[in-house]
Amino acid sequence: MKNTFLKFLIFFSAVVSFIFCSISFAQENNSLRIISLLKENKYAEIEQIFESLLKIDVLDNEGYSGLSRIYERLAEESGILEFLNGWCNNAASRAAFTARGFYYVKYAWSARGPDYVYTVTDAMRKIFNERLFLAKSDLERACVLSIDDPNPHAELIRVAIGLNLAKEKMEEYFQGAINIDPLHWRAHRNKAVYLMPKWHGSWNKLFGFSDSVIRERAELIKEKRNRLPLLLIMAYDELCEKISAQERSQKLNNKDDWEKISDMFERVFSYFPLANQSRLQYAKFACWKGDYGLAKEQLVFIDPEWEKSEDDGGALARVHNYFGNDYLSKKDFTNAVIEYEMALSYNPNKSYILDNIAHAYYRMQNADEAINYAEKAASISPNDFKYQSRLASAYHLKMNQIGNSAGPHSEALKFREKALDAYRKCLNLYADQKEKEKIKNKISGLTWHGGGH
């Protein structure tokens, strides 16, 4: 019976995967077709494509709107502004101004960068604001030209975030979108971002909004495929990224919190069983909680081709890094290295992963491999105390191993000098004073009678 069910599950997953791959392929084909028609100034044909998409907006395997995806894809196309300008000048349509509005929003945020506000220079802020005002003009015009597309209203919320517009204005944009589509993910997601503490809200406002949407739209959420349960996941994710590992573990191991989180994920998977991003996010939450078995169950559902094509190598790397940490805590160093290497394959040259591999090899007393990975980590992040300290310890281990095996004295001295040099560098890097005292003691041990082994 179990084997029969497993075969059915595999068959069902394959069928669903084929269907959603076909949808994604069709979306990409539409995008490429529109780009080609734009370059040929065939605006009437473009309008027909957008009108058909507006009538039947098919969701992809993640639950994203096909129409929203196409606007995003156009905004990403290199050199597209010239052709969007031609479209807007020759066809005063909702789709034309929405597409150019999306472009200006993306163009604005690329000038500002993703970092905190204190990293944004006056020059960057000036360009950012200028481009957002252009986006605002186009998107507001699109809202007037059409009463049946929620996307320009939803994207105006991102403009409100960047221009620090009042909450009342943001709510106006939000209501415009949900009056057209009460389940519109982009509008809800953008409002949730607006309400995050790092922008214009607070934790209470963010969680309050997420809870209220899921409660008030409960019947609609049950009746129609949608991503809205992920609003609450967004809130938890944002919170968990801001608190300490210990606080995060306590939060996720709280019965009420975890029941909410798991329930929201399961609701989404009931609609989108092959939602790669959501499966990966659930795996991350499971690792944070310490439930590595559940995390591994989620990775089984992730399409290997998606792993290669999507820009989520960082998230996949973190999940496998968590697995490695779990094995390391159990002193299963061989499997720890396997998981860390898997993490590295998704996010090459990431210093924290390289350092973890070095640590595992150090615990295995494999000095050569520990040095190999520690050198790589320290070269990528030369001002990090932890990585420099790991490198010094690896050199120290190698020196001791040569000495204990009666190897060439000159080789032992070479690694002694390397260890001393790395330890001394540590003293000039930022670290807790207790950690620096440990380094001083190691330097004293190495310099006492020129040895320490």
C-alpha cells in the first residue's frame, strides 16, 4: 500500500510539474513575444496579448500572477526603455504605462541599492526619488486608463515605500488593487513590506495586518488558489532574521507560533504543491526550529532544474549549511563536510561556508584541508576575526603534526611563523576582549622557547 501511494505521489508530482512548467514556458514566451513586438512597433498586437492575459491571469507553480510576472520580465530587459517610450507615446494604454511604471520602479531601486538608509548617499537618493516620481506618474495614469488591472495600484505601494508617502496614500493604492482582486498577492505583499519596522510600520502593525487578512478573507482563501497565507510567513521571516538564534529557536518552538507557521505553509502547498520558493522557505524555518527531518522532506519536492536556474543559491546554501551544523554538533564530521560542500556548490566563495568546512576538517585533525579552506575564507574576508583565528589554528595544528611525526624542523618552523602571523593579525581585528586574550595566550605559547609542541 505504501509503495502504491508513493508511486501515485511521484506520478502526480510529475503531472503537476509538467503543467506548471508549461505555464512558466508560456509566460516566458509571451514576454519574449512582447519584447519582439515592441522592437517592431507593433503595439496593436501587444495590446491584444495583454487584454487576453487580463481576462485569464494564470498563476504559476509559486502562485504568482502571470501578468505581474510579465511586467517584471519587461522591466528587467536591457535597453527596453527606448521601446517602452515608443509604446507609451503611440498607444496611451493601461498596459503601456504600467509596464514603464514597473521599469522606473526597478530602475529607481537599482540606483538606491538594497542596503540600509544610512548607506545611501545624497546623490543616490536624488536619482532614486527622480525615478520613483516618474514611476508614480506612469502608474497613476495607468490606474485612470483601466479599472480592471490591480498591478499599477499594487506597484504604487512600492513607490509609497520609497518616497515615504503617508499611510493614507498607501491605503488608497492598496484599496484600488483589492477592489479589483481581493486576493492580489502583489498588493498584499507590498503593503506588508510598507508596514515592516524598517520602513513605515512596526511588528504589531505587520503581524496585525497579516492576521487580519487571513481571518477576514478566510472564505475566499479556501475557495480560490492564492498565496495570501504566506503573508504571515513573511512577518515571521522578517522577525526571525532580526533576532538572535536563541530567541528564534524559542519563538519557533513555541507551540502556538509553530502551529500557525506550519498551517500557513500547508495551506499554500494544498494549492501549489511544487512551490519551490515556499518549500525552500519551509525548510529554512524547520532548520531554525531544529527539525532537520522536516527540512529534508521539503527539499525532496524542489525541482533540481529550478535550483540551477533561480537566484536562490544563497537560500539553498543556508539550508545545507544548517544541515552541516547539525551533523557537526553530533560530531559526524564526514557528513558535516558533505553538507557544507553542498552549500558551497549553491553559493561558491562564501566565506562562512568555507570557514565551516575548515572547522570540520580541523575537528577531524585534517590540517591540510583545514588550511586549504581557512585560507580561502580569510582571503575573501580578511578583516573577520573568526576566519583569521581559524586560519591561525589550522597552521598551528599543522605545525604540531609535523613536530609530533618527527618531520623536517624547517617545515614545522614555517607553519609556526604562519600561525604567529595569523594570530597577530587577529589582535588588530574587531572581537570580544576575552577572545583576544585567548589569542595572546596562544602567541605566548608559540613564542616560549620558540615552540609550543
